[in-house]
Amino acid sequence: MGGMLSQWVREILDGWGRPLGSVIRDGLGAMRAGAIGFKRIMVAYDGSTGGEKAFERGLRLSEGAGCSLAIVAAVASREYALDYGEQRAFEGARAALGAQVERLERRARFAGLQSTAIIGRGRLAQEVVRAADVWGADLIVIGERARDPFARWFGLSMEQYLVTHARCPVLVVR
């Protein structure tokens, strides 16, 4: 995946006639989103270390580039809560995730970015694809998640789902 994105970025930069070294110094960490046309960056956040890294990268890409930043999170649940206890557990998880996303949104606003928080219900990968289409994301930033090698082999990882279904580029942060 990283090789594909690197090649894609090289093709864009070469097409604009800019030397690669002037925009990319230390991989994608020094790149500014506005320099290659990204104005609406979406970060998939799940509360994990990978989610935090994705947010940090999305924030760095957006700063000083006049970008908007959306933070998408989702609480997995059944379609219908079977009992009152299950519904309360879902609401508690949503409130906890909402507090984490609100913290990130405040950081984005403090950095001078226009930010949007979207908290969905269901699988994060599906919610990110849906939100990216509705919000009009130019780039999706996600953190790499540790997964079972068999899940990767059978294409069950969130990264593979997003790369396959998203209509915009996906940056996987390690």
C-alpha cells in the first residue's frame, strides 16, 4: 500500500513539475496537503494508538494548507438492542468515544482548522466510506491496525476495505 501511494504522489508531483525533495522530506510527514490539492481530509478514529497516529498525521497534513478536517468514529452495535442493558452499554460506548473525538476536534480548531466530527453506528470502515462520500473527502487517513494474518489474507482488514471501496486516496499510517 505504501508503495502505491508513494508512486501516486510521485506521479502527481512530477506532473506539476515540482522536484520531489521540495515537498517530501521525511516521507509523507513533511508533505502539506494543500501542496498536492487535498482540501478535505478525513481521519478514521477508533480510539487506538493507530487512530491517534492517523489523527496526528491528518493534523500535520492539514496545518497551514487551508484544509478542512473531519474525524470519523463508529460504535459497533447490533441493528437492534436486545435488552435495556445492551442499549445502555452502546450509549456508554458512544459517549466515551464522543468525548475522545471532541478532544481531537478541539485540537484541530486550536490548530486553526475547520473541523467536523462524525460518529456513526456500525463498522468503522463502512462508516468512513459512507461519510467520505457525503462529506466529499479528498483523502482518508487511517492508522494501521494489528490484525490476524489470516484476516489480511482473506481481505478482512479495515485498510483493505477502505482501499477497495473509497472513492478517494487512502493513507495508511504506521
